[in-house]
Amino acid sequence: MGIIKATYEHFEIIQKIVNETIGTVYPNYYPQGAVVFFLRHHSREAIQKAIAGNEVFLLEAEGEFVGTGSIKENEINRLFVLPAYQGKGFGTFMMDELEAIVFAAYPEAVLDASLPAYEMYSHRGYVPVEYHRIKTDNGHYLCYHVMKKGCCGKFDSPSD
């Protein structure tokens, strides 16, 4: 198991991982308008731009690519693991690798935590620092937290 830096030749694989994960997992947590918002947010153009910015990584395990994640400065985003591989440690491994990259250059990592991912991030020591609610199609809402974690597993919240 390991991660590699994605290139344009990996675009279709990344898009498949993102779309399959959103389409399978997110309807269990969000109304349809929010799911459509996520799919648009992680559009073809957004993924291509991230690849061009040298921000995207792929997780290879069991002879295939099973997850993806991106880093832009100290922000970890677009972390997705195919549904068939969830709950088996692949997301944890991917986060370990992405955090190591971020913490090699920054004192803290930042991410947006969707409802399905919130618990995993919380268990890893991320602390919610902001709450956002976006109105989407059909009057539906997309809710998420911005979370932070310091390089040593600690984060000084604004009230400290």
C-alpha cells in the first residue's frame, strides 16, 4: 500500500473514485441538493486544476487505486476512498501520509469535514473551528465543519 502523486493520466481514476464515493455514501447523510452540490464542487475542471497544481495523490492497494486526496498548502481536501474499501484502514493510511506531507512544512493541517468524515477526523485529533451551512438546490442544505489539527496532535483553539 502506498500513495503516488497523480498526473493527467490518472484523471479518469480520480474522477471515478470521487463520483462513486459521493454517489454511494453521501445520500445516506445529505439531501439530494447537497449531493449534487458536492458532485459539482468536485467537477472535472476542479480535479484537472488540482492535478495541474500538483496537489492530488492516489492511494494504491491490492493492485489498484482505491482512494484519492489532495493537499493545497496546509489544507487536506478531496479525500475519498471507494466504498468497497472503507472501514478497512485505507482512509487512515491515506490521512497518515497526507498529514506527514503537510506537517513537514506547516505547524497545522486544515480540512473541511463532511458529515460522513467528521467522526474519523475527530478521532484523529481534529478540532472543529467553524461551522458552515450552504443552501443548495431544492432548498436543501449542505452542512460541514472546518477542522484543524496541530502537528503534535494539538490545536490551540481561538479561545485558548
